[in-house]
Amino acid sequence: MKVRILVALKESVLDPQGQTVKNALHTLGYRCIEDVRQGRVFEVELEGVDREEASRLIPEIADKVLANPIIEQFSWEFLGDEKKGPSN
Amino acid sequence: MRFGVVVFPGSNCDYDTLYVLRDVLHQEAVFLWHKDHDLRNSDCVILPGGFSYGDYLRPGAIAKFSPLMQEVQEFAARGGLVLGICNGFQILLELGLLPGAMLRNKNLKFLCQFVHLRVDNADTPFSNRARPGQILRIPIAHFDGNYYAPAEVLKDLEARGGVVFRYVDERGRATEQANINGSVANIAGVVNPRGNVMGMMPHPERASEAILGSEDGYLIFESMIHWCAAR
């Protein structure tokens, strides 16, 4: 079973990297780009657990290790199907 | 007084710190391996600068799970002195021993230069040998030193004198220009409510001898020794 977790800075936290990417896109003429937020992607493979257990573990792992809850938020989904996990 | 300097894979200011403690301040100092469960009777623990675990994930994010960090947390809970310098500060934030988090520097550059700091709280175990408002010249060397704390945390920090050092200009003014990495409220160093855990981005161990351009960092180690001796 494969899961994709997306970690990004909270909306309330300034993202200097995203801002720089946005400015670069503007310089290239993409004036329609209003905002860019940069984040990190984790693809995690799980074995020996069912979906229910995975749905409990993934937010726990994301909160404890992958994201720093003071500045970051995360969302996640099961890969390979349409069923999406909840975001925080 | 006996200092313990924690060594993680990727620490690179551990030897500088040990040197300053032993050869400049003439104190006992030992290395503490991050995988051990032993603080070796240290009176004070220092988490030095560097790039523990290559800054993978986030600076300090992996180091916080090192076995020795359990002992460091218990030591801090008993009131033991813990100083985190640069990456050590980032680790203390990740551990939750200090409030807030670090973001990438506002200009997205690794900054390695001398900065001016103002002592905004001279009544801590780490700053008691300084005068209130004294301006120190100490170098920084970091990519992620843009200190951030949510508004309510910042309010509490300011109200209780939790901000020990601020980035200022040479005349002591906390201007936007002097705020080199973009930290909220020009914050360069913070202390916990109990006063026994401090983190700072600048490197006092790189400025403890005149030959290196500044002796101002000496004050911080001297303060710790003074505080422990008076206890």
C-alpha cells in the first residue's frame, strides 16, 4: 500500500522560497501566477497494515516526524486509487 | 565546572566549543556521544553547531530522536543548564524545550558573518556577566535562522523576558536592515520560562578570543560558570 504525504508551510507563515519562485515566474512573463507555496512530498510504502490502521498511522507519523506542527501543515492520500485520506 | 558537548553525526562546532571551554576558560569538558545514555556527570550540556544528520528533513528534526536527547530532556527538567548553539538551537526547538521554529533565511542565502546582538535580558544563567543592553559582536553561520513563533507565543516570550538576544545595528537599534535573517522581532536567542535552557543562532565559541576578532562570546560561557558557582 502506498501513501503520498504533502507537507507545506501553513498559510499564516511566510514562505520565502515560494515567494522567490513566484517572482521568477513573473520575471518570465507568467503574470497570472498569483501565489506559490513550496512544500515537500513523501511517498511511503506500508506493509502488514490495513487501510484503517494506515489512516491512523499516517497522520501520527506526519505530525510527529515529517512536519513541524508549529509552522507546517500536511495532507495525504492513498496512491493508486481515488480514495483520499483526510487533511489536517 | 564540567561541560558536556554533545556530538551528533554532522556536528562541526563540537571541537571549537570543547577548545574554548578547556583552553580558554580552563574548565573540564567532555564529548557526549549522541547514541549513549550518559551525560558523564556534566554540570552543563551544550548542543553545538553543525549539520546534524545533514539537516535532512528539517534542521534538528532527526537529531531530536537521538538516544541521548532523552537524558538531555530529563536533565533540563531537573533544572540543569542546557545551551544550544545554532544547530543546537534548532534541535532544542524541535525537541520542544524552547518555543518556536526556524524558517529559511529571508534572503534564501547561507549567512556567514559577524552580527551585532543586544542583550535584552541580562538576568539569565547565560547572560549575567553582560550589562543589560550591551552590544555584542558575534558571528552567525546558518541557512535556517529565521526565527518564527506564533503571535500568542511571541507575546508570552516578550512578556516574560524570554528574548535574550536581538539582532541590532552597531548602535543597538533593532532595525529591519539589522535583522539579517528575517527573524520575528529580530530574535537571535531565547530562554525557557525556568531560565535553564537557552538557544542562540550566533556562535559564541567562534568569538571567545581577541585573535579571532571578538571576545564577546566569552561572556556567555563565563556567565554559565558564574551562575553555577553561585548556586
